[in-house]
Amino acid sequence: MAESPVLSALVHSPSRQSLPPSSFAERLVAWQKSAGRHDLPWQASRDPYRIWLSEIMLQQTQVATVIPYYRRFIARFPDIRALAAAPVETVMEHWAGLGYYARARNLHRCAQEIVARHHGRFPASAALLAELPGIGRSTAAAVAAFAFGERAAILDGNVKRVLCRHFAIDGFPGAAATQRQLWELAESLLPRQDIETYTQGLMDLGAGICTRSRPACPHCPLTADCQARHQGQQAQLPTARPRARLPERAATFVLLRDGERLLLERRPPSGLWGGLLAPPEGDVDAVLARLGLHARQRQPLPPLRHGFTHFRLILEPVLCDVAPPPHLAEPGCEWVGLAQAASAGVPAPIGKLLRQLAASSQA
């Protein structure tokens, strides 16, 4: 297949003075073997379930944060059939605190689809993997490379940063035109062998050397012909996302306290924090009326701000002390000990709020 003009300009432009693509891969493979990561809990495994789980957890989340979640998840859901058979609420509780909760819902859907349509076996190609819920092109390639040795290109955030710097690619990596350039380049650089080591090397280089801030250029195996370093552009590349003011949303959460217990409610399966537990949300009087409770005392608590990708949420908690309630007929509600509420499968900002409440109650 003839090389495209875009790729030719990126790789062979005299002004870039880059080494041939094979040299890029060879240096990266050699570096990963000697200096890369080899002790992560999902490495040294060809099990596509474990590889897939780690790749989904690692999306937009650092390795140090993922490791304890991964180990707990594997202990509870040791294989794809165990995950598919579990209630989605249980899956969400084991994901609570890891963030980006659509990943957990898609993880469960994907497991069920693999069991139902593929008899519990992962498809053995990146193209087929990418058709499953929650598995994008890059994640599919990573699973295919690590589990099946397929020669497929990845392009996660770390890899985009490495390529943008090494080849001095201008443009926000999330823009469609820049994405096309990066995918073309990523595919052109693939080695003919050692695909697993090369793929891991790209991940390791972006995570540990070519970091977002303060990249360790003297320790990089690709530094000799890195265009960003030659031009002093490490801080400017990749090009930042065009900044826009994030909209703000406010939401009232009613902390219903009965002595040493707090009422938590299962949120709807879709939407913000879908499937997790949280204090009831909404107008205080409306929440009390819906649950048939009477507040002996109510107290607004300091607001808590939490940033999401596309908006900023202002949590406005109101603490209501209620009389010992009769049995609640409202489905999805449960009373939880105040000291245990923060670890009962709640979103991270709610957990922070509940820990503050538990601490103040003990003071």
C-alpha cells in the first residue's frame, strides 16, 4: 500500500531529521526490556479478561490508583462469567471511587455480551474487540496485542504525547485531523516482531519518562531525534485543548441521619453516578415527603465542589436529623452506619462528604 502524503510529511520531512520507523521501534523495545515495567499485577498473563480489565481501569486513571482496585475486582470477579453473572449494583460498588462510572457499566454489559454471543471467549482480533461495549480502537488493540500477539497500534493519551513530542505534531490530539495523523503514524511505526514489548514500551515511556510535566528527556531512549526537545517545545506539545469555561451545576443532597445511621439511596442505572449509593438528591421537603420522614432539625453544610470533564458540580448538602423511622417502603433505600457510609459503594466526592460528617459527629 502506498504511503500517504500526510504520513510521508510527518516521518520523512528533512526538517524533522527523524530516524527510520524501525529504529524508533527497536530502541523502544530494547529500552522496555531493560528499564520498563515488568511487575504490574496484570503482566506476564495472556488472559484477555485480566488484560481487558486492566486496560479499562487504566483509562484516565494512574497505575498506582488502579492496582488495589484491580486486585479487589479480580478477587470478587475472577473471570468473565463471574462478572457477567453478578448484579450490576455489585459491580458498581467494587468500582466506587475509581471514577468515570460509565466504564463500569460498559464493563458489565461487555462481559454479558461476551458470554451470550461469544460463549465466554474474547474475540481474538482488535477489529472484533472494538465492536464490544466500552472497548475503543486503542483498547481493542492493546488487548489484541497482549493477549493474542496481534500487530495492532494503540493510541492512548500517553502514546499521543510521545508521538506529538517526538515528531513535533501541532494541533490538539483530540481534534479529528490530528487524530488521523497520529493513527497513521502509530500504525507506520509498528515493528514486525516484539509487538507486546513495543506496546508496553510506549505505555511505560509515556507514563514514566515522557510525562505531561517535567519529562525526563535525558533518560529517554528516543531523545536523540526528538523534535520537541531539539526545539525546546516539550512544555508546548501536545497542543492543549482549547479552553472553555466549564458550566456549573448545583445539586442538593439530603443527609438523613437517624442517630448513628444515615440513609443512602441507589441512584438510577444511567446518568451521573449511575448505580451507586448516595444520599437522596433533591428539594429537602420533597425528599422528606417522598420518604415519609419528618426532620426534627435541619442544617445546611458547606458546599463541596467537584470537577467533571464537561462541567463542575456544586454539592449542597443539608443535614436532617429524623426520628427513628418506620420501615421504608421506598425501593433502593437502606440505612447504613454513619462510620461505614463513606465506604458503602458511594462516589468519591460523596465519600469525602460523608467522612467529614462522620468526623464532625465524633468531635
